Amino acid sequence: MEYQKFIPEGWNDTKENFSLEQLEQAKKHGSIMQGFVSKCDENCNLQVHLGRDIIGIIPRNEVDSINYDDLGMTRPSICKNKVNQFVQFKVKEIYDENCLLLSRKEVRERSFGMG
């Protein structure tokens, strides 16, 4: 059975190993990419495996633009449910060769004309 993927969920189940150069180009062009969420930390930030030693962080406030609590933060259950799932994201910032800041929220807002 085939399931429809919803934005900003991943569009296929292929793990990719991106190079830092590919990620820099994605940031420069505002490209939408996808990655595999490997962990939700104690603060409900998501860790996305991007390449050999490259980890992308989707902060809790960048996980979703709809399912948030009274403080404007994504509900913890939404964050935890993304572990072991493919998600779409945009590269917001590159801190060093091993750590990037990502956003799912921007993908959803762009896709639905909210941003």
C-alpha cells in the first residue's frame, strides 16, 4: 500500500549523505531538502543525520507552524513522533562543518503561502 506524504514530511525513504558544499548551496538557494530524524533531545529539538559527521538541528520552535502550545512552542508529542521519520527542511544556518540549523516550519509556511 502506498501512502501520500504530506509537507513537510519526507517525500521518499532514502537516506542521503550530503556534503558540506551541497548544504551550503541549499542554504544559498533556499532549497528544500529531506533527512532522517535520528533523535529528539530532552528539549524536544530534533537531530537530523545529514552526512558522515554532519548533524542538523531543528529547534523545537522550528518543528511546526501549526501544532504549538500557549507559549508558541511545538507540542512535545509532535517532536517525539518525528523520530525515525523522514522530514523536509531548509538550511537556515551553518555553524561549522558538523552542525547546521534547520527549519521544517519554513517549508510548511512556504508550501502553504503562510510566510
